[in-house]
Amino acid sequence: MVTKTKKLKKEVEAKATAQATATAQPASPAPQQSSTDLSIADLKNLATIIDVASTRGAFRANEMATVGAMYNKLQAFLARVAPEPKPEAKTAEAAAPAGK
């Protein structure tokens, strides 16, 4: 009888330990990009939104200076960090013969 009690006690302890381990260590989710990250494309879209909103008269006259300053600052930043477009047209012109 003592042996059965010890076995049963060990089984219960093992189950309790397994359950405690399972609840203490939740499954880690797959790494996801944070929704607060901004990309260059997001900033370009923001510049477009400002342009469209100002064209449609969404800003008051006293707000235009601030909006314009932010738009100019955003455009300057994008010009600095955005990758330079490859000059495909110039490459095609250089490959064409100069004279006929």
C-alpha cells in the first residue's frame, strides 16, 4: 500500500509540475512587425495626404504656414533618405548610337 501511495503521489507531483511549467512559459508568438513602425512609403503617403488635404481646403489660413513648414521638412527628409532612382532613361540614351 505504501508503494501505491508513493507512486500516486509522484504522478500527481509530476502532473502539477508539468501544468505549472506549461502556464509559466506561454508559447512565444511568431515575431511580428510592430504597428507603430513607419516606413519610407508611409512617409511618402503622408506627404501625399498633406498635399491632397491642402488642395481640398482642409486647413485654415492661419494653419497653412505650419502645415507648409511640416510638408517641406518631410520632403527634405524623404529626399535625404529615399534611395536614388536608377537613371534608366539615361542608360538607354547612352546605349543608343550617337549618329546614323
